[in-house]
Amino acid sequence: MSGDIGASRGMFLEEPLIFEQDTPGRCGVDLPEPEPFDDRLGGARRQGAIGLPDLSEPAVVRHYTRLSQKNFGIDTVFYPLGSCTMKHNPRLGEKMARLPGLSDIHPFQPESTVQGALELIDLTAHWLKTLTGMPAIVMSPAAGAHGEFCGLMTIRTALEDRGERRTRVLVPESAHGTNPASAAACGFAVDAIPATAEGRVDLAALKAKLGLDVAAVMLTNPNTCGLFERDILEIAEAIHAVGGYFYCDGANYNAIVGRVRIVDLGIDVMHINLHKTFSTPHGGGGPGAGPTVLSAALAPFAPLPAVVHDDKGFRLIEHAAGSGAKPCGRIKGYHGQFGVFVRALSYMMSMGADGLRQASSDAVLNANYLLAELSDELSPSFAGPCMHEALFDDRFLKDSGVTTLDFAKALIDEGFHPMTMYFPLVVHGALLMEPTETEGKNTLDQFIAVVRDLARRAKAGESEAFKAAPVHTPRRRLDETAAARTPILRWRPVEA
């Protein structure tokens, strides 16, 4: 058992829903009787109970405290999810995001009253353009997939401006699932590109699929196998030779910030997951942000709004009339995820350019440390070194009766969140681990010892124990497919 969860496990009680704890007559507050008033509700007066539970203050506090104990987060333990960059969020960013002048403003305020907010958006954009070397940026996309959609809409608008109707987008088989989805949402047909035995894009296969009907190629670099695409310059040259555009998925940008300028790779558009790379809260459905950088060729087609700075101060351009720009439209209400901008800018300014470069270096170092320390017990999918994440497959579990899922569930009993399972799809039984730069050697050594021990137990024939895992959680294995397809979203009282 790793960590210190064993000592307090007995205190993690079964916790009913708050509605199930309803005790009529109990209350956490004492409200005075209202003064006489005129009833103006007419026939809209409530006929029955409002449905909220009656609870004492201690019961409410204990309920939500117990729920928090059932959360699994980066504040309590190492989170080795690959391809997601679940890393520490500095409390400085949270403090900045809660400053009254930043948290209490409204997008409908006059521009003269939010000059500081507009300057913050502009400064965040400046940092991102400087780091990538790209000349233009769209700040409004709300997440990575939204940034993909923004980039592809910009590409489609640019092609339409050229009088061309291109129908295909080339996407590697190892791509994030949002890549083909975004291309399809923009009206393109998706043409898959296979990977080589080395885990990288098959350059010959890609070139064979190129033609005048190809709008773009979408590539993640480093890719989802945790490897840098060595042929990226040749890929850029090939897609540009047929008049297409090069889209880069920025989900793994955390591995190369400060070390590689995107503009030098021949990329035309890339979204940046601020919630992955620049240490803002991530997961649970948000918040996220996906600013999208553009090449000079695509800049005129960027969607609005945009912040500009002139002798009159900062202002928002909402309409492109007379500007010479040909925006693809507007992809989000308001001006982007402002609270995420505050956190990301706080992170970038506190780290500095040298600190961001060091963070990327440490992320790659940590991943290679995992790869080196686990390769004798687990089965690496590709020869190292890797970039920001280490990828293993299930060959080390052959004939053990233990599956990738069993192995991951057993890791929960040891106090760690499982690594990413069964992804990327090009690797059978994948186990994808990303330590990020925020974990120290002591934590990694603890994780390595647990994983090695589990591997040895699996090979020793303890399959029944793995099949039973997890045994120390409030719930065991759930039907996750049914939960996703037919979720119960509303509590209803049991009929008497």
C-alpha cells in the first residue's frame, strides 16, 4: 500500500445523497417570520414542498467534506494520466483570478471600464505568440476541440476565398478523437494515415494520399505515442506543395514550450490548451481554453472578436468592415475564457521564458525516467527515448489472466490514479503515463515501486486479486458504458 490512505480508510464512510439524509424539522439557520406583505403571485403560488432536504449545519458540513474525501485530484496524489497533462495548479493563479477587478467584471461593461482586462487578454496573446513565433492568435476558443474547430473553420474560409472546395483532411490513426470529429464538423471527409513500426506518421503513406482535394493535414507533435515527429518539416513541405494547410494539435505542447517554435516547423495553425500547458485547472468538464495561433496566410480569416491596442487604449474589434480582414465568423460569445487567461498569464509571468523552458525539459526528463525504470518489468511500445509521456502495452501481461483494465484498477487500491488505458488505439492494451514536470523524484520512485510490484504479482499468477480490484474504494467496478449512455441525472424519492 502506497501513500498514507490506509490509516484513514476506515473513516471514509458510505455517504448517502443529501436528499436521502432529509430529516423533517431540522434546519441549519433560524429565519425570522416575514413581515406582512402583499401576495402578487396570483395563481403561480407553489402548491407543494420545494423538495430541499432539512438538515442541520453539522450534517451539511460533514456531507460535503466526505464527498471531497472521495475526490481524486492532483492536490492529494500523483496523477499519471497520459496525453492530458494533469499537473499542479499554482495557488498564485487562483489568487489572481479572484482579485475583485478581474473576477467581478462583466463582458457588457463599457470598454473604458475594463481596460485592465483587455490589456490582460492582449498580454496573454503576446506571450503565446512569442512562444510559438506565430504572427496571429484567436483568443476566444473555449477548449482544445473548440480550437480545432476554429482552426479548421479558418482553413475552410481561406480555401473558399481562393475559390477552392477541398473535401479531405488527413488525420493520423493515433490522433486524439477530437481531430477527426472537428474535421467532420467542419464538413470535411477524414482520411486516416497509418503509423510506422516506430510509432510515427508513415510519411510515404501520407504523401500517397496528398492531392488537390486535400484541405489540411492534422498532426499532434509530440504525438500521442509520446514521440516527436521527426519528419515534420517534410510533412509541412508536402502539404504546402499541394496547396493545403498544416494543422497541429497543441495538446502535447507542454513537452516543447520554450524549446521549439511552432512557426519554425511550417505549421499554419495550432490550438494551445491553456488548461494543459499553462497550469490552469483541468478536468471535470472545465474550465478550459484553446487559444489558436495562426500563420500569416491564415491571419486575415481569424474569427472575431479581437483585442487591439492603439493611441486610444485597448478596444475590441467586433466587426471587420473596412479592415481588409475576412473573418470566418464568430465562434464563441464574449471574449474567451477570461478566468483561465488570468491564471495562464500568472503562470507564464511567474515562470518567465527560462522557467517555461525548464518545465518542458523536466517533463521530458520525468517521462524518460519512468520509461527507463519500468522497461524491464513492463513492455515499452516503442524504443526510447520518449518525450513527455511513456507508452507501454500489455505484452508483459500475456498469459497472466490480467488485462490492462485489471492492472489499472489494482493501481487504485495502491493510492494512485490509473494511467491512461487503451489509448492510443494503435497500441494494443496501451498504458500511457505522463508524469509532467511538477512531480519530484521521490513521488516517481514511489509510483515506480508500486507499478513494478503489481507487474510481478500479475506475472506470478495473482489474477483473481486483480479481477477483484479495486477493493478499497466506496464503489467497485461500475458499468461505465451504461453510465455514459443512460445516466441518472436527477434524484427522485422512492414512492411509498
